[in-house]
Amino acid sequence: MEKVNLFQYATSELSQDAFICWLLAHGKKKHQKEDSLLCACALDFIHQLPGLRHATQIDEIKRQYLKIDVLVIVDGIHIIIEDKTYTNVHGDQIAVYKDKLVKEGIPADRIRTVYYKIVEQPYTEQVDYTFSRTEILKLLRKYKSCTNDIFQDYLLHLEELESRSNIFNTAPITEWGFDGTRGFFANLQKTRADYCIESWGYVSNPSGGFMGMWFHVLDDRNDEHALRKMGIYEYIESIYLQFENDTAFSGDERGAEQSSPYILAVKVRANCDYKNTRYREASKIRRALYEEFKKCVPSFQKKYFHPGQYMTVGYVPYNEKNYDDQVSMVKRALDSFVKEWSYK
């Protein structure tokens, strides 16, 4: 029978902060004899950091000190632990926290920075050590004989998350869900440099949102003449491809074929200087691009159109088997337009 797991409900970053503090507290001198395996795990955690390989105890643990998630002090070294669950990195948070400690009188060379993340992220900050889910599991598995219920619940929670995140390797796209899609996008980012991936993450919208990945961007940074050659530079800032996965879809593969919850879209970003005219010219360009794509890609479809800064030219459905072929087909068509097609 499945056991109730505390971390099925304690999913926030504050809950994870509490676990980190609880685990590391077993490395404090006054708690080291309470559970030898938890003590060993806590010190092993600290030993991963530069200059702390031989630390024998943890001196102090603070939560939300100067708004730092977790601050740990070992032998006069201040360790900033920035914890992320399902939220993405925003800003240079760790650098800001480090500056705050320096202003408090802590020498910069006595500060270590740690990024602790249990789910994949498109980007991470520059830190002294990153505890990815892989690294966390590697550490915790060494002490899996520990019988403490909290420890076992957390380890099981991460094992299940690992399984869900890797499901894209073995299951159809209809079974991926949120974590499997995140794992798929993270894997593409690591293995497909040719996709020129910009980023990925959850995109909210009035219809419920989706997990998206945007890549193969044509703009001034990547090809300063592409949009000029096409005669659309004044009105369009960029054209790019975007995977869109409706992770709330609950049907089977046949249902997916009918409703297209997983698509590869061609997107345009309009010049916001023309917002007051409701992007009238950009909308015409979007329509013209759709007609051109339809000639080259017979399966190209269009959505209900809404004028705005970000507009969908059209899309093709995709699944776990044909995604790369679909990307290649759409990229070829787009690249040919840059060379051969002009709006005016």
C-alpha cells in the first residue's frame, strides 16, 4: 500500500528550506550524536563546497537572514544556499545576497554560494557549487539505510520526481505531464546545440497556459540582415520557433491527433512602436507568412488569430517520435523564405 509522503504536500520553497536546515542541523556539534547517518550526510553536503572538504561541524544555520533562503556558517565561512523548486531564476539574486554579506563585514573570500535545485531550470546563476537533483540524489542515496521518516520521505519524493522527469525517454508524449515536458526541454537544451534554444518555461495565458520552448530565433542578434531581406524589418522584431505543450491534456494519442495539444509553432514578435495601430501591418505580414508556409508545409495549420506583440503564424503538430523531423521541415521552410521571399 502506498505510504503517505509529507513532501507530496510540502512542495513550496519554504518547505524545502526547512528540510535543508533540518538536515544540516544534524551536523551541529550538539546534534551530531542523535543520528550518525544524518550527521554524516549533513557534513558530506558541506564537504562538496570549495575549502570545506575537512569540516567537522556546522556552527550556525539561519533562515531568511538578509532574505537569503538559507545561510550556513562553518569555520567562519558563510554559505549562501539559494533554493529553487518550480520557480525559475530571476535576476542576480545570489550576487545581491553576497554583496549584502560583504556590506555586513564578511570578506568576499569567506563566502561560498550554492544553488540548490530539485527541478530542471533553463538557466542558473554563477555559483561555487550547484546541487542539481542528480547531485542531491547521489548524496542522499549514500545514506539510504537511514531509517528517519523525514529523510526517507524526502528521498522518495526526489526519486519519484526523477522518474517523472525522465518519462519522456520511454513514454508517449500524452503521458509526460508537466515534469516530463520540463525534462524533455532540459534534455534538448543540453544535447541539441543546433536548435539554438533561447529558453523554455511555463507561459501563462487566458486559455490556461502551456509549457513552451522558444528557439531558432531570426533577429538582429542572430542575422542582422534576415528581416531586412524579407522586407519586414520595420514591423517585425523577430521570427522564431516555439514548442507548446498543453500539460493538462488528459487524452490518448488519438485524442491528441484531433485536438493538437502538442505543437511546433512559428511565431513573430511585432515592433511595439506600432501598438497603437493594433499591429496592423505586422498582422498582414503574419498572414502573408502563413500563406507561404502553407505552400511549403502542407500540414501547416493556423490558430484563431489575436493581434498583439506576439503572434502565431501557424503550427504543425508534433509528438515524441517526429519532433526532430518537424523541426527540420519548418526550419528549412523558414530559412528558404529568408533567401527567396520578400513581403514587398
